[in-house]
Amino acid sequence: MAHAQVSINVTVGILALQGAFAEHQTALQKLSFQEKIAVVLVRTAEDLSVCDALIIPGGESTTIALLAKLAGLLEPLRTFLQKKPVWGTCAGAILLAQAVENTKKGGQELLGGISVTVVRNGWGSQVESFEAPLSTDGLRDPTTPFMGVFIRAPVVLALHPSTENPPIEIIARLPINLVPKSQKLMVHDEGDCDPHDSQSIVALRQGRHMLTTFHPELTKDSRFHEYFVRTCVLPTLL
């Protein structure tokens, strides 16, 4: 006798305290999966408690951290990270980092979860924002570049792999020849990109967590949202 196919419901939360949470909501609602995906805008610990996964959007990382603290969300978010998938974009990537440089006076609250050090505003100020086509590993239609939108984006300064944590998988790098000329951090080599230079990394995954230093939600291309659900979220539920 044929077994009935089990259908599951997936609830993805988006931290909706500040930043581009509405754009993430639109991108998630476009996805087509056999599983039904519900989207929850997370503003309280109660909202967070119903989620199977979470996206922390781009915005201003110190503001998001402060509002999370005022909402009583910092510790619930840290607990959530220990059990469930989280993806941080731009400011969200900063919050997921193990350490951060170039913080505002008074420092920066972090959630942790991904073994990297990042620097805030690594590519420069708002006026030095830019877009660049990225080659990716693991996305649908990998031969089609993904247009990365970098707005006061952080830069990955260092990876901190250890045997105690899942391996770090690089999803996308920024080619050296597309780095803004005003940018001082990157060492410009003759090759397209130095495979050993962490500063060219703009998307990575560690276990069930993921970060992108750019804004996939500000494009009409939902492949990063599909990747997060397919590779980070669904395997924890099936």
C-alpha cells in the first residue's frame, strides 16, 4: 500500500524591529515549495517562539540590537540561535558574527552564532554603496550571477574554524576587480580573487546558520531565500 506523503508547515520569522524586513517578507512569499511557508514578523519573544527559523534583516546593527534589548529579545534570540536556523543580511550578518570591529562608541551587542570577525562599513560610507554580479556556489541556476547590493556593508576580516563548530562553507565571493577603488581593506592581486582572502567572502554558511554581507532582499532574485529554506531550514524539520 502506498504511503501518503507527509506535508509539513514551515514558519520563518523575520526580526521586524528596524531595517528591510518587509522586503524579506515579499521575497519569502514568492517562494514555491511543496511545504507551506508561513511568515511571521518578529517583535516579541512570543512571536519568536512560533518560528522554525529566523532572518535578521539589513538596517543599522546597533539600533536593531538596542531595540531587541528594549523588547526583551536579546536572550531569547541567543537561545533560538543555539537550536534553530538563522540568516543575517548586512546588519544581521554583523549581529551573527563572533566579533566585530569599527563599532560605535560604547561597543556593539552581538548574538554570535557564526565563527567570523567582521568590520562595520567595511566598503565605506553610504555614498560608496555599489552593486556587483556575484558567482555563487549552491544556488539554483549557478551559471547566472546574483546581483549583490552593498550598502554600508560589513567585510569579513577573518574566519575562525574549529573542530567544536560546523565547518564554514563559502557561498559567494566578490571579485577583486569589482571592489570600489576607494576601498582600502582589500589587497588587489593580479587574479580575479584570492581564494585565501576572507575579505572577498560575501556569503557563507556555518551549519544551519548563514550570513550575507549584502542585501539579497533588495533584488527581485529570490535564490538566496530559496537556498536558506532548502539547505538550512527544511533539513532541521524533515
